[in-house]
Amino acid sequence: MLLNKDNVLKKIGETQIFERYLGFSVSLHTKYRNPLRPDTNPGCFFRESGNRIYFCDYAQPEYGGDCFKIVQILYNCDFYAALQIINVDFNLKLEDKYTDEIQYSGSNITLSISLPNSQINSFRKTQFSVRIMSFLEQDLAWWNEFGIRQSTLEKFNVHSCYESYINSQLYHKYSLSDPQYAYIFPDDYVKVYRPKSVRKELKFRTNAPAHILQGYEQLPGYADHLIITSSLKDVMTLYECGYHAVAPQSENTMIPENLVDQVQYRFANIYILYDNDAAGINAANRLSECCGFNIISLPQNGLVKDPSDFVKAFGKQPMLQFLNENIIR
């Protein structure tokens, strides 16, 4: 059976999907807080329409929808990527032609990596596992384009990834044209990053929940400034510029209230520096309205949209100048 919406729903019910990704039981007679955004008022609910079930959020409708939309919001991905995630998480074994094709594409590319087993380590959490290896020269050269040195990659627990697995099945193997990197978070949660993937929705795969803030473990106890940005790559670029930063798992992932309280207690001034495209601007406005953090934005010149790309395009000094001019000292 091919991977599509109808075949997914032949194998599992919408209720099962909602309950796995929202984290609570589905009842048509209960009001809920929305876990996809900061929400202190239980006003959301489920309704049936045309033999389908929908999660309704009248306060912020963009955070509701059918079970597939919920997965799209949670993982910041398109519809087909949501199907892929459900297929893996529920072990449906539906035929995913595109993923089957890319899983083994590395075998057609000449790449010689010979490492003894002692140099390859495994990290596992639920259905994710990765085999990490030493950085190759081309890895370090690529990260250096964004001002990120090897010592910073090591500080933030970023590794070159030889192989990644989902449900014990090979997901991707490192190749020169499609390398992958593993971000290892507390409790061995993992995010796999494929920066050169031809499809945007395949660039990230993770089992990290919303409460895992990227860069949080590397923060000092207290400081004057904190920047909330879009990705761990941007966190590391900002760290190289002398600024502490964290990033949610995606711009559409709202930071849990307890973490908001913690960073407000530890940092005197908190700023949002999200991507300067429409999605990033909207996400920054939502977070600012919720938490009162100040927004700073890179120039909308059509050339770059985030701090790491800014450094790649213009260098570290212009980035430092921008930060020093926009952060209250």
C-alpha cells in the first residue's frame, strides 16, 4: 500500500493520531488548552464534521485543524512530510517511494570513510538512532562559512553523522552531496540535519519534544542578554559573535511557559531574532505578543533571512555591528 492519507486512515484512526501528538485523550465533550502554543485558558475542543474530527482553536485558528495539520504544525513541515512522520511513528509500513529512493542514494556516490568501531558511537531515543563520526575537512569548511568553529560544534554537541535510523531502518547515509549532522540534546533526544537535501521538509528529522530548547544547556546561569532565534545553527553563529541564544525546535513551536519563566528570571533583556521572511515575522510577533520580548530584525534586503546566512554573505564584523546597534547595552 502506498503512503497517502486514505491508506493511513485505513490502518489507524484520527483519534490515535491526535492523542499521540497532542498528548491527551480525545473527547467531544471536553475543553482543552492548546499544547501547540502558550495557552492558559482551556477553550479548545474537538468536533466532528463529515465523518472527520477536527481540533478547534477559535482564539488562534492557525493552531488547529485535522490530525494531519496538527503534525504539520508540530514539526513545521508540509503535508507529505507529516504522512512520513506518522508512517514511521506508528510503524505502518506503507510504501514511501521517495524515502526508499533517498535512503540508499549514498551507495551511488564515491565516498571513502573508514573508521574503527571505537570511533563510531551510537545515541538512541525511542525510534531514532545515529552513528556519529569525526568531522571531515569539508564538514568543517561548510560550518565555517557561518562563522562556526569546530570547538563551538563540540560545545553544542553537534556531530557529523555517518548513518541515521528510524525504527531501526536506515533513513540516510552520509554522502558528499548530501551530508548529515546529528544534534544530541539532553536525555539523548536527537535531531538529524541534512542541509543539502533537495526537499526542504527532509532537512530535519527529530524526536525532540517542544520543551527541548536548542542551546539551553549551554547558557550561563545569569546574563544581561538572551536572543531567541530560529535554529541551532543561528544559536552557534550568535555564540561566535559573543551573544547567548536559544532556539525552539521550530519557529512554530511555542516555548513552554515554565521555560519562559526560567529565562525571564535568568536574563535581564530578551530579544527575538527570527527569520525575516513572512513566516518568521509572524512567529516573532506571536511570541512577542505572548511574552513581551522585544523583536529585532535583520534588514529585509532579499539576500539573507537569518544570522548564519548574514555571516556567510557579509562576514562576522557586520553581524557584530548589527547586534551591537540593536541590543541595549
